[in-house]
Amino acid sequence: MNTTARTIDYKGETCIELISGDYRALIAPFNGSNIMKMENTALDIDIFRNDPSLTPAQLKASRDLRNAYPVSP
């Protein structure tokens, strides 16, 4: 199983991308280290995600789960 961790740019802010096997997570240190997105890349399924249209400033202003939701089939 391949496991990696790296920093990436998310709309001008630094995020951490964690990949393990078929799973990928984006962690947002600028927003209290909240999970921005979790997905199964092999099945192309989002398990959890924030609204991708929100900017980092909007996410910082709302540091709770109002802008995030589990995704179900």
C-alpha cells in the first residue's frame, strides 16, 4: 500500500494531502486542521467534502461543519 503526505496549494493557502491506498484526504491547517475532503479515488466516491466554491476566508469565518457534509449515494 502506497502512503504519502505532502503540502499543496488550495486557493492561496497551504493544505496537507494524505494518500493511503485508494483513499485521499485534504487537511486544512488554516482552518483548525479540519478535513476539507476525504475520497476513495479508485471508486471515485467523495466520503466527506466542503463546498468547493468556498474560499479559505469563508471557511475560516465558519469553523464548524455548516459548510461540510457527508456524501451518500
